[in-house]
Amino acid sequence: MKKTWILGVLTALTATINLEITAQEKSATAFQYEADRFADVRILRYELPNFDKLTPKQKELVYYLTQAGLAGRDIMWAQNGQYNLAIRSALENIYSKYAGDRKSTEWLAFETYLKQIWMSNGIHHHYSNLKHQPQFSQNYFMGLLKQTETSINPNLINVIFDPTIAPRKVEKDASKGLVENSSVNFYGPGITTEDAQKYYASKIKPEDRTPLSYGINADLVITNGIISEEVYKVGGKYGKALEQVVYWLEKAEKVAENDKQAVTLRKLILFYKTGDLKAWDDFNIQWAHTTEGDIDFIHGFVEVYNDPLGNRGSYETIVEINDFEASSRMKVMMDHAQWFEDNSPTLPKHKKKEVKGITYKVVNVAGESGDSNPSTPIGVNLPNSQWIRTMHGSKSVSLGNIEDANNKAGGTGILQEFAHDQKEIDLAIRHGEMAGKMHTAMHEVIGHASGQLEDGVAPSSQTLKEFASTIEEGRADLVALYFVMDKQLVDWGLIPSLEVGMAEYDGYFRSGMLVQLRRLKEGEEIEEAHMRNRAWICNWIFEQAQKDANPAIVMVERDGKTYLDIQDYETIRKYVGVLLQEVQRITSQGDYNAAKALADGYGKQVDPRIHKEVMIRSNQLNIPPYNGFMNPVLVPIEDDKGNIKDVKVTYMERFDQQMLMYSNKYGFLN
């Protein structure tokens, strides 16, 4: 395999903007985290530490797994919207061939628009779900098409420039039609919300204690009045990409670290070949039990946030290398999972009598794709199936090198602007990084793995419907918030003092009620599941606190600016416990109306005065509210017979290089 790869572009372009992959190899100099800035996004690189400590066979495994992930990249683009791949192809052709003025205002606006689409894996914003609006004219775009001899379906020009076409990727307001008003590409023409809900309701058997993940890997379509599924599999929907995914997974299986890992890979391959939901469960069970080895992976149709009905999984991959030192520090949390469950403020009937199979590791990411890139999580807990977690356990990871990149590329500007006083600033500087990591760990390890449904209650995707995701994320957050202020963590040596918990409370409320609003445009409501859960948690607790004679948290106005001041952390913790008990009840009983009351009543609306103020204050800092990430490039080194003898880690210079290379090399659905 070639060590470098060059895009086929015009000589005129090459003279203007060299698109050869000139890998930026890690050197003794300081690692350069920031690669690009545009619109509301900053693009970062992340380091891959200690890769050289892996054996050649382990490096080969990591390489194959990253290739398998990237091979399915276009699936995520197609899932995000029916127009995405065709629009991307046209825009990238223009970008690669244009030989005109690349410094003009409209060209720079075109470039920003394309980068926004790359960041979002489609034409809708990765967080707000609203369609990106081009800041260049349609006439200018038509000129670009002509100058670069780019062909495009005329309907796609309307999609790009008409804000009323496909305005929102995922609709969260049931009154507007969850399926009907969503542009995500999971439902064929003519399918209604009622159709989809009835279709899957007919498959659910209340007595089934091990239900399949219906709809996780299929589009719902209607043909001649008959509703059916188009299954994602080799030979089926997205088959061309999945063939390539399987090709690389089969190579990975041959160099697996151990028999359990090899069996896990074979079960995943079987799922991709057949699309069988039983095969998906078998894979997840085997994956949950495969805890040995240095290398692990997340691979499949995983999170359901992009489906307005919470059934279909988005394609996602993360390749992980264990960070042994960091993982060993957190082992105590994993070992005491039952203690957390027993000491939770939730009702006894909603607690697990025996917490099984929880594993937690801090890992370093070697590569991500699909729903995890460029926008990435910092922690993951899987499998998502409640019965598999209950009967077989789960695995939780914190993405250590992603968190490090976030922290090291940041600064204290937002903290200095929005913290109430110097004491709060000092607390954040001393403990903020540890507080964030502890919250992530407990959210994933303890939060998602805690609690149980009452007998006969269907999974949350069926009972809580469009609110299932935000309620589940809020439930996990509340578990983390409750225990981060527990002295037991100090006794176990997980944190040096409860000041860590205090720093987390400060940061959580500062974000949930103020700072995260900078991610919204004027007039927008909060839609994204994580943003909404932070809002309803903070707003509910703040409202309860105001009923006390001496509120534990107050809003302070000073010099025309708004701040939050927590005056009694223990009382805030009591309110966290009360809310956690209620949210677990909502989940365990499938109380849709109560979920709606929380998510809509406390998490959706935005105070326009506060929002405007936050935007003015944050815009002055020139710090983008979102981070996206570029993957390292793994380059195989081959011997004379074509066998991989080593793998080299390199880092690309620019975001556009990586995105164009991915489209050219892994564009199997174009």
C-alpha cells in the first residue's frame, strides 16, 4: 500500500493550494492542536500517545480497524439526509478545480459553507439540526458550477438556497410531526409518524424480556401501500460501503489479540453480512464480555439521537487503545459499582439488585468515523440495549486523548468571563479538569449502567419516545452530579477533596444556564438532547432553590452582566437527589407525560434577554463554541512481500486535506 496519497486535481489548483498529503509527523516540538477555524467551529488534532509501545501485530490490528471504520463513512452522510452525498460531491469538485480568486469574500463564504458541511456530515448543523445557510449568492454559485464544469441536479440548488426545503434534520416537537418534519434519511416518502409507531408497536411483545433492537439497522419505506424495511447489510441498503467494511474487519479478525476478540469480530461481520437483529444482539453480548487485550472498538449502528422516534442507529466507529495508567486509577469505581447503586437516592424497586459486568477504561482514540467524527463524544457506555446491560453488563470508556486535546487547546477566556468571582475561577483552575473527567467517568460507568425498568415496561425508545434520549442523558448526568459530591470518593482516593465536586457544580450550572446558549442562534430553542438535559436539570433545580428562604443558588446582576452563584453545595446536592429519583421513576415506569413536562417545560425555552447577553459576551472572546477533530493518519510500512511490518502515525496539516482524501478514498456510496 502506498505510504502517501495524492488527490487528482488540476495543475492550476495544485499551484494555488497544494493538496498532497504532507503528513505532519510528530516531533520533539510542541504538538499543534489547532488546525482550522470557521463559523462556530474550531478543528483540533489529537495525539496518539504510546502507539510505539504496541507490538507490530497490534499496530496492524489498529490499522485494519480504522480502515474498516472509514470505509463506512459515507453511510453516516446518507443517513443524515438524502441530498448530502450529491451536494458534497458537487461542492468538493468545485473546491478542487476552481482556479479563480480564492481570497474574494464570496469564495471564502463558499469555503466556510463546505467546511460546515464537512463538520456536520451533511447540510444540517451537527448540534442544532438546522440547515446551514450559505452566505454567498446563488448567482455566484452558478458561476462556480460553470467555471469548474461541475454538474448538479437543479433540485439540489434549491435545496442549498431555499431555507424552507429540508429546514431541520431532526424534529423534536411531536405536534409538528416527528417523521414528517424531519429531513434525516430514515423514512421513505409517504411514511408518517403514526405509520412508523404502529409498525414497531406490532413487533413488541410485552412479555419478551430480551427484545430485539427493532429498526436499529433499517429504513422504513412504503411500496404499493405495504410498509417494509430496507435493511443495512451487504447486498442490501448501503451494501457497497458495508462490503468494504467487512473486507477490513476480516483482515482485523486474522490479527486479533485473543480468541474472544476474534469471535467478537466474526459476530460483527455476520451482522453486517446478514443484517439479522439476533446477530446484532449476539455481537453486543460477546463484545461486552470481551474485556481482555489492549485494543478495543465501537462499531455499528449505535446511537439513536438522529432518529426522531429513537429506533434507527447512526453508523459510528471508534478505535481504542487502552491507557493502562489512567484506567488503573479508575478501577476502584468499577469495583464499587454495586455501592453506587445501593446508595443512590432512587426508589428501592428501581435499583438493580446485582450490577453485572461493568467495565471502565480510559482509552486513547486511534481513529473515529461516522457519527463520531469530526464531532466526537468524550465518553461512551455501551451496549444501549437495557436487557443486555442488565444481564451481561456494559463497557464504559473515557476518550482520554480527546479530553486532553480539548483541555490543552482551550484557555480560560470563557471561565474568566462567566465565573461569578475569583474564588470560582481559582476552584475551576485547580480542579476543573479533574471534575470534568470524574463527571464523564461516572456518567458513563455508573449513570448509564444504573437503574432498572419495572416489570412489563417497554424500553424508553417506545415509552418516552422523542424524549428518551434527553431523559437518559439527564439521568446519567444526575447520577454523576450526585456522587461527585460524596465523601466516599475522597476516602477511595478518586478525588483529593469535595472541592472537585464544588468545581463540577459551578461549571455545570454555568454551562447549563449561561455558556451553552452561545451555541444557539437568535430565536432558536434548545433541541439537542445533551444541551436540553443540562438545561432542564439546571432550570428545575434553580426553580426549586428559589422557594427557600436562603436559596442555595442565586442569579447575580453586576455591571450589566449575569452570573450564577452557588451558596450551598450540599443543598444543591439534595435537589440533585430528588430530581434523580424522579427521573429514574420516569424511566422505570415509562412516564411519557412527566418526561415531556421536564424536557419541554424546563429544557426547551430560552430567555431571549439572557441569550442576547451571552452572545455579546462570548462573541467578544472569539472562541468557537464547538470543537471538531481530525484523525491521525496511520501509514502501513510493508516488507518486500507486501506484509505490514509496522504502522507509522502521522498528522495532516489541514482539515480540507483530510476531508477531500476521505471522500476520494472512501466514497463508496457516491
